[in-house]
Amino acid sequence: MGARGHTDGIGIGFDAGVDGLMRLVRRQGTPAQVLEWLGRRTGAHLAWIGRTGAVEAATAGFPRQAAGALTEQVERLAGGRLAAATTRLGELEVRLEAFGGQEPRPVLVTASASPLPREAAALTSQAGGLVDLLTRASEAEGATHGYEAKAAQLRFAVLTALLAGDVTMARRMTTGDVPPLLDAQRVRVHLLHCPPADRDRLTRTYLDPSGYHGPGLMVNCPVFREQLICPVAEDPELGGRFRQGEVLRRLVAENPAYALGVSRPHPLAATGAAYGEAVHALAVARNSPGRLAAYRGRPSLVHVLPHRPALAWARAHLEPLQEVPQSTVDVVRLAVTFSRSGVARLLHLSRTTVTAHCRRAEEALGIDLGEVRTRATLDLALSLTALQPDPADTGRPAVSPQLGELMRSAPATAWAEPFLRPLRDTRQRDLYRTVEAWIDANTDAQRTAARVGLSRNTVRAHLRAAERLLNRDLLTTGSGIHDVVHALRAAGGQRAHPAAESGRRARWSPADVAS
């Protein structure tokens, strides 16, 4: 293919050409756009050969076969043995020039029907220098994005270890550059609700040079795309580049689309419990005028049941899971609270794999995880076995009671009565009736609406009001729903399934569970 002729011998002038080139670069022109502009100015065809020896950008008419024929000359320039060279390739006058000081160097190849005039050659050299700068800037930006992605992955891994209560593992992950948060005695989790597009911007804005966020972390929630998880050290001596809690509160005050739920202070190893409180607080915040709420709810049932008999029941209930892989137990532990698609995102698994793990656990236990009371019972058992051992527990293991006995115990009923009291208030009886019917309908809003004679929207409005009164999240995760199920059972409003009552391995059909 022949090359274009020169446009008036580049008669417009070198200075005017450089001015036009700079205007293009200021408009964020790409290397390919610079070469096309230069080709129009000089009448030549051009190609940019990168450090790997491949053509990275070229004008539309550049003869690609020329690059292969010039391999030897390109290698000499790229290796620093020459700065520039000219040669003939058939009817083409070819000019090669290397740029940059780091080998291998990129090479600009210009092919034209005749040698370039002096001003055109000078303009080509100027353009080549700018293409080199644009390419290096793009590489640096790519490296920055790569660093930011790796730093985000590390922050997520640290948070995951903290949520699992493994502070030692979190410290090992940071090898030599331990963030201040991991030296904290107590931590408070802030859960920010914001538009998904804002999360990365906020994370970058408050990033410190070490890749963390002062005395805290800001981590995108992998399950809920509109949530930012922010554990913050409570220890005042840790200081930090900014006071994260104050910053988050200011963001909520300035942005009507934001809401913030805040946990109580917890030991660092109990970050998972703090996160659970923040989830409930956020549900309250989103239904409050100020869009900000600190957790003030009562503890979960798992923390008030008599430890030895409750643990004995839990171990008996979970005994069949000893036959399944630990990975299945880990997946199900999350699946009783989060949706299966959310668990898949959290664990980087396919939804099909999560479903297979759940099915394996269902078959081992003889249950249907699609039933809310079944999930609540399993969650209670898993939570009890995850508690730290009580030093006061000595001697032989307790005899496994029935779940109904545990629910009728004084601690359980003493917990349930004040938990439900806000809904049993005379002014809130409609809310209580809706919540009870919602559990009976397996948390299906449409079926609940049919049972209580209300619209589906009214049912959801009642549930949002109940969230605020109970200080529990009912519409996002399952943890608050499970507390409602337990409270209704303990208060006599709902009854546990007979197979759960036994505390022993028992099998039944999904139809039995639903009944």
C-alpha cells in the first residue's frame, strides 16, 4: 500500500503544528488519535511499536507487513544501540525513532512516499514523545488501579477474618504493616447505606498512604451493593488521619440518600457481633427522619439461654452434619441468614454450588431450608455451638433437652416478653398481628396480605414500623427474623416443630415442616 503525499510540505508551520498537537492531548487524546492527527498533518502513515515489540497503535493505512520486515531495525533501536534510523522498504521511505530511557524502548515508525521535510520530521519527534508520555501515563494508571484492587482485596480479607473472630489471622495477612484497627481493644461497626456508585469514591477519598483508613476500614459489602462496612477503633489513643465516625455522620447529614447504622462497642474479636448490631441499627436508621441510628436492641436469645443445656441441644440437633464436609457447614451457616445469591457473592462461589451445599445439609438433617422456622432453629443451633466455652461449665455434658423446654425456660420467656412488648402495645396491635401472620406465611408478603386483609404495600409498611420498634432488621437479612421466630415461640405464639423438640437426629418431609 502506498503512503500519502505530504500536505503542502507541512507549510502551516512547526509552531502551529505543536499547538494543535497539544490541544489534542489536552482533550485527552489517545495514542491512536495522536497518530491519526499526525498522519493528516504529514501525509505519512505511522505505527507505534511498544516495549513488547508489538504494534500498539497505527494509522488506518499503515502497511502492517512493514512491521515484520523491520524487526531487526526495531530491535536495535529498542535495545538502545540507535536513537533513530531511516531505510527504504519497496517504494516507501521509512523513518524509525526510539523514545524513553528505559529499555526496551518503544519505537515510532513513519512510512511515506518520500523523505519527510525537516519541520514534519521535527513534529513527528514531538508527537512521538507525547505518545510515549501518554502510554506511560496509561501504564501508571493501570498500575494504580491494580494496587487499589489488591489493597481492596486485602482490606476485605482482614474484615472477613475479624468477622470470623480471628484477630491473629487478620494480623498475619498484613505482615509488617499492621493497620491501627488491629491494635484496638474495642471496635464499633458503622454500616453506611449509600448509592452503589458512591462506595468506591468514598473508599478512595479517605484512603491513607498505607492503604487503610486511619483507625478503621471502609470495605464494600459483597452481599448488599449499597452498603459500606466500616469498623472503627474506639481507642482514642490510636488517633488516625480523620475521625471516621464523625465523617460518616457528616456524610449522612449532607446526603439525603444516605443512612447509617452504628453498633455498640465490642472487643475486636467480636467484630461479627458488632456487624450484626449495625445491620439492625441500619434498618432503624432507614425508617427514621434523621437516617442515623445506634443499636439499642436487646441481646439475641442465644446469649440468654442456659448455656449447658442449650449447647447440649444444639450439638444433638447438629449431629447429622458431622457426615458432611466442613465447607457445607460454613456455607449453610451463612445461608440461614443471607440469600443464596448473596452467599455466592460473599464466598466467590456460583449460586449452583451454594444450592448444592444447602441441599446436602437438608438431606443430612431431614429439613427444608425454605421454611423460616427451620432456618431460625438451625441458626440458633449453629450460633450456640459457635459461642466461646463457658469457664463455669465443668463435669459431664448436660442431657440434651427438647427445644420446647429451652423455649419455656425462665431466661427465654424473660427475654421474649420485653422483646415483643413494643408490638403488643395496644396502639401497635395491628403491627403485632401483621408480624405474626408474616411468620405464619413463611415471610411471604403477598400471602400475609391475604391473611390479614391488607394490601401488600401496607404489610411492608407494617414490617418497616416493626423494624423500628424491635430494633431488628426484618427485610434485608434473616437475623432479625430469627429473633422474632424465637420470641413468638417462647411467648407461646408459635410452636417449634416436633423433630426440633427432640434435639435428636430425626427426619421428616418438607410437607411436615411446612405444617
